[in-house]
Amino acid sequence: MQVLRQSRSILIQMLLATLVVAGLSIFFSDTLVMIYFSNQQTSIGYVLNGLIVVLFLSAMIRMLVLLFAYNREEQSLEQALTNLDMGQGALLQNIAPDAIIAVRVETLENMRIQRAPVQHQALAATLLARESTRTGFIRFIHNILILCGVLGTIISLSIALFGASSLLEQAVSSSGMGMVIHGMSTALSTTMTAIVCYLFLAYFLSAIQNLQTRLLGRIEEVTATRLLPLYQITEEAVTQHALDLVREAHLLVQSLHDKIDAIDPAAIRVEMEQTRAQAQLQHEAILQQIRSQTQLHHEETLAQLRELSGLLKDGFRLSGE
């Protein structure tokens, strides 16, 4: 049974989205340079946009790590299903020991050795809770990106208001007007950066959560349908096994009856007579062999007695027969 590699599909989508964003950035490079680098009288715009980008890249790196990890989990699940379908004794052959399916099999094996009942709901809830924590950092970044954009907007508007107040105090002040333009430009750039990063991260976070849900659901399905019947013995399973044994015994007895009914009594009688005749011949041959050996032994004994009698006569100088 093949498992759909959804993680590989998400990685391909991420690569394509990155290429699209890079292409659009190159195409609108003049506009982006004007927004991000023109009229920057302070470094506040670089700091705010850099903060948003660093948070975004941190979440993306964590997302890539998760995608590669789930890709390995999908490969391990596929290998486990292959082992089950092939009927191999080593269920965890070619599977990493720290894979989710390997840990699940080890847990079931330990519970079977301890003769403890398997609580599938508890195992599923524990696995879900553990895997949910792996996306906690990404969710945190996803939630604060918009707040970072709002923070940049507020700071930039404050700079613009400071420039406006200077402009009002000195009607001919060019620095005041520059500060206003700088503040409005920074507000636009930080908001735009935060929104783009938020949308990009929101899409792939949703994709990873769907992947996580699908993978865990597949593991629980394999556990319920393939693993629990191997490691958990229930009354229903014992009863079904006993019924299967009775059914097989009935089929065996029926087969024996059919074979007995198919046997010809006359053929059995002839075969028995042939067997009896062969046994009688063998018995007569054995008796004849015994007679021959007895006769030979008797003759050897008489010869030895005659030799002994002659020696006695010669020794005692006896005469006569």
C-alpha cells in the first residue's frame, strides 16, 4: 500500500512560491527600492523590517525542518505497511528507531509483554499532544507578524507626527518635511512586509497542520486495523479463533469421511490378504533361518563333544567306545 507523500508536495509548493516572490521582487525592484530605501533619514525602517524578516525566516526554517521530518515519517509508515503486506517477521525492518510508527510498535510490544490492556484512545491523544507542540514556534511567529507590522506602523506614524510638528514650527524646514515622508514610507514598508510574510506563513502553516493531521490519522488507522489485532488479545478475537479452529476441524473430518467412503471394501480385502500372505512368507523365512542356525549350532556342539571325548580317552588311556 503506497502512502501519498504530501510533505514532498508542500516542499515543491514552497519552492515555487519562493521563486514567484523572487521574480516579482526583481520585476518591481524599482518600486521596492523606492519604498524601502528612499528617504530613510533614520535606521528605524531597517530595524523594523529586519525584525519582521528575521522572525519570518526563523519560522520558515522551522517549517522546513518539520517538512523533512514528516517526509521521513511518511517513508517509515510506507515501509511498515510494506512489511505487513509481505508478512515479514521483522515489522520494523529498514525503519528508523525514532520514527512514530516504530515507537508505536515498541509501545504495543511492551504492553503485550506486561500483559496490560491497550488503550488506543490514550495512545492517540498522547501522540497528538506531542506532535502539536512541534508547530508551537511557527504558530507564535504567525500570530505576532501582524502585530509587528502594526508596531512598525505606529512607530512610523509617530516619526511622521514629529516631523509634522517640526514643519509647523518652521514653515520652511526641509528636515521636517523629510521626516514626515520618512515616517509615512516606513509605515507603508513595515505594514507591507508584515502582511506578505503573514500570508506566506499562514498558507504553509495550514498546509503543515493538514499534513500533520493526515499523517497522525493514517498512523491511528494502521494501529487500529493492522497492529492491534497482532498485539491485543480480546474475548471476541479468542472466540473467533476458536470458531475458525472448529470450522477447520469440521472440514478435516468431512474430508476423511469422503476418503473413507471412496475406498472399495473388496480392494481393502485383497490388500489385507496380500499383506497377510507377505507376512506369512516373511514369518516362514524367519523360521527357516532360525532352524538353519539351530542345526548348525547343534552340529558344532556335537563336534566339540566328540573332540573332548577323544581327548579324555587318550588322556586316561581308556579303551572301547
